[in-house]
Amino acid sequence: MRAGPLSDRRVIDLLNRHFVPVYIVNEEYAGKGGSASVEERAALQRVRQEGYAKKLSVGTVHAYVLDPDGHTHDSLHVASALQTSRLLAMLERAVAHFKPRPGSPIVTPARQSTPPPAPANGLVLHLISRSDARDSWGHFPAENWIALRREEWSRLLPRDSANPGQTWELDREVTGRILTYFYPQTENNDARTERIEAHSLTAKVIAVNGDLVTARVDGFVRMSHAFYPGRTAEPLQAEVVGVLTFVPAQPPTLQLVTTRAAHGTRRFNVAVSTVTLDAR
């Protein structure tokens, strides 16, 4: 949808001038673990039930048009909604029916992915992942943010003073929190570290300039990840290289990239970098 109709100026103009666009995340409404409130779950269920009553297409991956009172007016399955002509037709039917007065967007366009609040003396990492294939899952990169407290990022550093040639393994619990996001865009966003079968990141000091230490990082991660929730997981393996720079008692700078990564037969790339205060 993002790479197709939602990048079309005609669709963008219609949505901005006549609609209040809303999207939801299905995982937030699934089971007891979802974060959606009781009221939100009931509202979504009502939208679907009203769609059934009107003999519209109904399901979890759909585009719905609601009337000004919030009742279901029209719908399209995503397989149809991603066809620009069909989505345009549905939106134009709604405009012709309700005759809304054109206006400016209710919400000012802004970034959808933003850094989380950083804890005091914390470290925030920005992770980007993208499939090599430019199909519907590879048109845009995926983003994640990892925030580490001081007691966490300090476990990435050597226990003693660093000297050229010195090596150490970065704390596996902390690196597991980062490497668990090393997968391409999929329908399944379960990033629990329990999926990881083996992983390691090892640093080697390559330069010491006063208090500033620069170390090369090499490692890998192997895990199982399902493309769709509840389906059979496929093997995933990624080889990683990077740079860790730090000054004692200050949050380090960490950069990681994959040199080779595959989820089943699907190749992908991941990059991780520290977010500086200026960038936030």
C-alpha cells in the first residue's frame, strides 16, 4: 500500500482534503497480549460486524471507509486496495456520497518512526532493515529503535583498560536485544530473543588515541523467524561487522552492518547506528 496507492498524488490529495486517515496494528488487537484497550477492540469489532451486515469485504487486512459518525460505509481487501484505481474509486464514491467540505489535513504530516525517550546517560540505536528484493516487502526499509540504559551499554565495553590488539566478547544478553531485530520486513513482527539459537559479537581494539578507543566488531546471529504469525519458522543467518568507539564513563558509539544475511532464500541487509543528541 505504501509503495503503491499511498504514494500516488491523487490518493494523497483525496485523503488529505476529504478524510481523516487512521491505521491500526493488528498485533495490538490480538489476544490478551495486545495493547489495544477494551473500547478500541470493541470499536474494531463493531466496524467488522457492520461490514458483514452490509455484505462488504471484511477481514483483518482491509481498508475501511467509515461515515462521519464512525459507522462502516465501504471496504476493500488489501489485495484490491493496493490497486490504485480501485482505491481511488472507493474514495471518490465516498466523497460523492458524503460531499465533505475540503480542508487541510487534521494532523500535520510527520515522521512515523521516531526515537524513544532516552534514559539518563542512555544509548539509543537506530536499526534499518531492507530486503534485497524490490517486491511489496522490499520497497521500503523497516526501522526499529533500541534504547539501552547505562548498566546495559556498559556491558558492551571491556572490564579493564583497553589496549591495541585486545579482544573481548560483547555481553550476549545486550547484543541479543539488538540482533533479534536482524530480519527483513515480514508480516510477523515477533522479535523475542527466544528465537535466537546462537549469536556472538567480538570486539578487537584497533586504535587508542588518548581516552578514545576504537574497536572492530565481528559476529553473527542464527535464529528462526516465521514470515507470517503462527506459521512454520524459517532459518535465518546473518554475518555482522562494525565499529565500537568509546571513552570511559560515556555512552559508546556503535555501528553495525550485515555482510551477508538471509531469511530462508530471501536476502536482506541491516544497518545499526547510534543516534546522537543532535539527531534526536
